[in-house]
Amino acid sequence: MSLLEIRSVSVSFGGLAALKQVSMAVDEGEVVGLIGPNGAGKTTLFNCLSGFQPFAEGHILFRGASIQTLAPHRVAALGLARTFQTSRIFKRMTVLDHLLVGHHLHQRTGLWAAIARPAWVAREEAEARERAHRTLALFGDRLSSRLHDFAESLSYANRRRLEIARALAAEPRLLLLDEPTAGMNPHETGGIVQLIKMIRDLGVTVLLIEHDMKVIMGASDRIVVLDHGEKITEGLPEDIRRNEGVIQAYMGRRQIRA
């Protein structure tokens, strides 16, 4: 059984069909790239998976259970975390606090425990901070040296890294990355490819939307292609590179460079 199964999902906005009978699966331990031209339905599919977009047709199974009626925080609690195409940071919150927020799903502390502060609350907070430091270590000194800085003081690229770190702090089984290298230079995008591979090696499955084909080809074990809301093909990176339907979808380019 696959970690994630998408079965014939369709979404319409008025008379516009954003997704048309899309089916695909993601297996444990994979990095799957999701590509397609602008307007292909990639982010709409991510919104369906993470509980932000309802859909009337089809089914989504995560770890064998249906998630299509669950609110976003319930989906996250099951082990599915995501980043967004546009930056979603808390500007006046520190780097460390972002990761503590991400880990909150795994903590028992509620209002009364926070007020009374029994001994287990302090232990839980210490464990959360320790995990935050381990997660930040994946990013080298890009974030760990800015631990107590407000997020608004970070560079754009480091804000994108912070969003990935916050999602990882939720201890997901499946991580959805929506254009993580947007706005980064070639050197920075190369680092993201290595980061994605490290995340996979830690046991986290990744579903990745990305327009930079070097990132997609370098990071993905398998690629799924959408066009006008429909899945037109899927396969290994080398197969996708040579697929005539994919070449046509990308405005008739002679080849997809990687």
C-alpha cells in the first residue's frame, strides 16, 4: 500500500476545471516531483492534500485512511506537512519559535498545564528545543546562527529555508514542498537539492512542486506531469525529459534541460 493515494480527484472553480480526474500515488521513501506549466493545477492538488481545498469528486488516502473531509490541522497531525508557494512566516517571531510552533502538534501542554507548570511541562519544552536544534543543523549555519533573530530580518532564501525547517519540526511522514527554490540563485538551489535528499534519507517522503528543472531532475526519483488540470504522464526523470507530451506542454521547447 502506498503512503499517499490520490484517486480520480476533480476540482472546479465555477466553470473552470482546475483538476480533472487526477490519480497518482506516492510510496514511502520517495521524492516525487510534480511539474507542469502555470495553471496546471499543481498547487490546487497540494491544497486538496493538506485540507485547504474541498473537492466533490475522488478520494485521497494517506497511510490508508481517507483525509478528504479533515481540517488542515487534523491532516498535519496525521503526518502530512507542507510549505507554501508564497512565504508564510511570522515576521516578529524568532527562528527558534517558528520551529517550536511546528512541533506543537506533538506536545501535550494545554492552558492549565502552561499555568501550573508541572515538571513534565519543562521536560517537554526542553525536548522540543533539542529537536529544533537538530532540525536546524540540517541547514548548516544559515539558520542556527540566527536562532534568536526575528524572521523578518532573514534574507528571502533563508525565509524559505525557515519554512521548510518549521514543516520538518512537525515530524511529518510526507512533506509537501511548493516551489522551495523560488527566488533563489543557482548556488542556493543546488543546496536545496542536497537538502531534499537529506530529508529523504532521514525517512521523510517528499512531494515536490518546482519550476526549476535542474532541481526536479536532480532531486526526484519519479516525476508526475500535470497540464490543464490533467495528469498527462509520469515516469523516471530521464523518461520525462524525452517525453513528447511534456515537451509540448512546456510551450514546445525542443528539450527539457537539466
